[in-house]
Amino acid sequence: MSDIFWPSNYLPGTTDNYVSNDIIVAGLSAAEVWPHLDNTLAWPAYYGNVSDIRFDDGSGPRLSQGARFRFTTFGFAVHAEVTEYQPPAPGMPARVAWHGWVEGDAATRLDAHHAWLFEDLPGGRVRILTQETQNGAPAREMALARPNPMLNAHQAWIDGLAATALRALGSRSASAEQQLA
């Protein structure tokens, strides 16, 4: 299976906070999942921890290399810039990543790298992986919280993403969707 490409200052194990979530779903492909993450207008319909999505550079609502956008999550107003953008292609996993930051002083500033990977697997399955690393005082606080809010929220995000993609395929995938409920 493929791995996330990490900028050196966001390498897991060297940051203040890191979470990893993935699922493998039968009956879906990377190409069928991709549009539901690529189109940021879709996010609030399946992920309840995001709102106020807007693009600073006139692009959007679809992501693209270098796109700059904002959104609210965990009560933070996050600024973001897409740093990696590779739509699905035969034999290649789809990838998207953004650098996110919350403006502030030493006590409130947060910097993050959030990456996604959609990988087709044998037998008509897809792997949906999301990983995030963070630096800053808010990241240290979140890393200590139990239950871990970022881990749980990201699981809800990938579960919602997969369920949305399955619903878009129609009833032929109803049994796989029930596995995610």
C-alpha cells in the first residue's frame, strides 16, 4: 500500500499532534470517492465538523494545486493552501494535501499538514486514508485530550465520505454502505 508524502517539518513523530485514519471499502474505486472530497461544497453534507468554506483566490469550490481556501473546524478558523493534488489515474493513488494554519500568537497559533490518499486495491476495493500532523500549543492540547477529538472527527469524515460515495452509486452498494453505518 502507498504512503503519504510528508514535508520534513511535518513528519509524524516529530510534531506536536498526529492522527491517522483509514478504511477499506468494497464496491468503490478511488475515482468514485474523489469527487466527494474534491468538491468542498459537499463536505458539510457528510462531515459535521466543517463549515464556512470559502476560497481566497477566486478558485473553488473544487480543490486544485495551489488553491487557497478557508474553513472552520474544531472552532478554529483555518487558512489552507493545497500543496499536493493528484486526481485518480490508472495504477496511481489519488492524493490531495494542504497546509493549514490558524493565525495567532505563541499560545493560539496552529500549523498543520493534512493529507489524503485514495488507493484502488484488488477485488474492487478502495483504501481511504487521511493523516494529519500539527504543531503549536492547540495541537499539544488536542493530542492529550481523551477521547482524541481529531482522531474521532477524522474517522467520521472518512466514514461519511465513503457512505456518500456509495450512496452516489445507488442501491447496488447498499450492503457495503450498511457496513459503514
